[in-house]
Amino acid sequence: MTGLKAVVRRGFAGGGGAALLLAGLFAIGGGTKPTTLLLAGWLAAVGLSLLLAGRRERLTIGGRTLGWPRVAAVGIGILAIGSSAFGLSRLRQFAVGSTMWLLTGLITIFVLGYLAWFALECWRGGWQLDDAMFAVE
């Protein structure tokens, strides 16, 4: 395993563990409100997929084997969709055209673009990044 690949995989495992811990905290302390349960479920899906990508070289789902980069791409895609939905839902708190509205909108668009790009990089196995980083052994 190359050094950069090891760093990326450890990052996925650590980020996945942190997301699972956060999901557990929301599930335990947030009550049974639908929005809290939705947030906990979203974080659990992201955390589980990133943790699996960081710890398993290959994952068999329904008789089909996926390499860790594809599993990571799914987790990052779920993260992109959920964080964008959360960011867009926050826009209604601010007056249209205010500084906070513009800042929230710009950050949401940037995060969506960055996470979508990285998910595609993982899915394709290194399009613009080094393909050795996404090698499945």
C-alpha cells in the first residue's frame, strides 16, 4: 500500500468513525423528532460507508464485489447530497440577499462541488489524482 493510499484510507476510517459517533449522539440525545432521526440516519449511512472503505479492501454486496474506492465514492456522494440539502434548508433563516444568505449559499455550492468531484475521483479510480492512490490490491 502506498503512503498516500494509506493516509486516505485512514482518513476515511477516522471520518467514518466520527460520523458514526455523531450519529449515535444525535440518536441518543435528540429524541424522536423526524428531523433528528433523519440526520442521525444520514450520518450513520455516511459513517458506515466511509468506515468500510477505510477498513476493507473489497466489499461484497448482493454477489457483486466493490473495491474500497467505490464504497468511499458512495459515502462521499451521500455526504454531498445531505450536506447540500442541509445548507439549502438553512437559507430560509436569512433575508434573501443578506451577507449570511450569500455566504451560506456560496459555501453550500462549494462543498457540493468539491464533494461531488472527490466522489467522482474515487468512483473512477483517479481521474485527476494519482491512480495509485485508488489501487485495489
